[in-house]
Amino acid sequence: MNGISKKLLRVIGGQSAKSWAEKNGLPVQTVHEWIKHDRMPRGANLQLLINVTGIPKEWWVSDNDSLPIETLANDHSKESEKTPPAINKELFNTCLDACQSIYGTMFTSSLVSRQVDYVADCYNILVEMTSNNPNDPNATEPLSKEDFIHLLTISVKLGRLHAFAQIK
């Protein structure tokens, strides 16, 4: 275990990952996935982690394990005063529809938390590809569900997005 896992465990301290996630308004399953699979959050999830902890992105993505000095003076166990970025719900639902079309029952029969986590990854990729402003509802308006299916399929083929796989 290294990378994001080690950093998260250092930030969480003596608390359980579950209690820390609940206390900070983060999805418990997502935090467990970050730790268990040493998976670096991206896009909206990374921004949420930054907002909750007050720790800059540069530290999260660096190889440096030492907490930034300015972070040590702050108490990150309190709720963050910053507001996480808003999610474009229409775009998120379109991503969900596209994933259901691409993966069918393999996707729909999976745990809801896995579906949401994967759709969040898809959402982040699509936001990066279509707009500089994820909150602009018009940025993806001209794109159809089929366009989203093609964009996600191409993203998997190019390695920008991992394919959805059912856990056995």
C-alpha cells in the first residue's frame, strides 16, 4: 500500500475510514475503494477530497508523503466550510443511461455503489472532453445518448477510462 492509500490513512488518522467518510460527507464505499485499490480519485471526486481535507491537489498527486506544513495547523476533522462542486445531474443521468446501454445486465445487476462510482468516472471523463465548465448545462446539450455511448467506448479503447468489470 502506497500512494493515495498511505496519504488517506495518514489524513484519517486513528478514525475508521467509514466514520471519517461519513463525518465528511464522502461516500463510504468510494473511500474504501481509494484505500483498498490505491486508486487516485479524479475530477469531481478529487475536488471533493481537496475541499473536505483542505489539502492542495499538488500534495495528493505528488510522491511526497509528508503532510504540508500549513495542513498540520488545521483541524480537518471538522466539516469543510467549502462547497463541493455541483454535479450536472442531467449529464450524470445521461452517463448512467449510456453505461446501462453499453454494459447491459452486467452493469445493472452490480452493486449500486459500484455503478455510481463507475458513472462518476465516466462523468469526469465526459466533462473533461466536452467543457471547461462542468456546471454549464448547455455544454453537452447538442450530444445525444448515442454520442455519449460512442465517447465512452472510445475513452475505454484509448485507455482514458477503465472498462466496467463485475466483481466475482
